[in-house]
Amino acid sequence: MNWKGQILIRTLFGGPEAYYIFKQPSLLKNTFVLVHEDETELLSIEPDFKWTKLNSDYRLAASDAFEQLVRKELLLLTAIHCANYYLTMMAAAA
């Protein structure tokens, strides 16, 4: 995590290193985005907390650039883990 509240992800998928930024674009909106190092938005994640299950469901929207990535499934699971971590940290701060 950096001082801007973003989570920095570095991948080494058998090729050149790639850097991604997981961030919350606005404090008022409950959405997160995964951005490539060149500022291309790849993935949008919107958590939906269910009080009856005490669990979150997620709405995901992937761009065409995300669909072209190698090992996108691993990056997707990492992004969901980052969303869970971020929500836990916000709940602990409140």
C-alpha cells in the first residue's frame, strides 16, 4: 500500500514485469478499479454487502484490455482479495 491509499501490484508472469494499481476513485462511491501502469482501466469492482449472510457479493466489469491479459484469472482473484482487504481496513478504522 502507498500513502495515497492505493494497493500496488507487481506481476512476474514469466515475462516482463507489469505493475497495476488497485484504488478507490472516490470516497463517496463504493467502487474499486484496477488500473495498469499506463493508466488504462482494466477492471471495476463494486462490492454489495449482504447483511443476511454477513458477506459481500461483487459486480465485476472488465475491459477488453483485461480480457487480453495473460493469467487474468490470477489477477482477478488478487483484485478481489484487495477489495476484501480494503473493506476490512475501512471497517476497522470506523
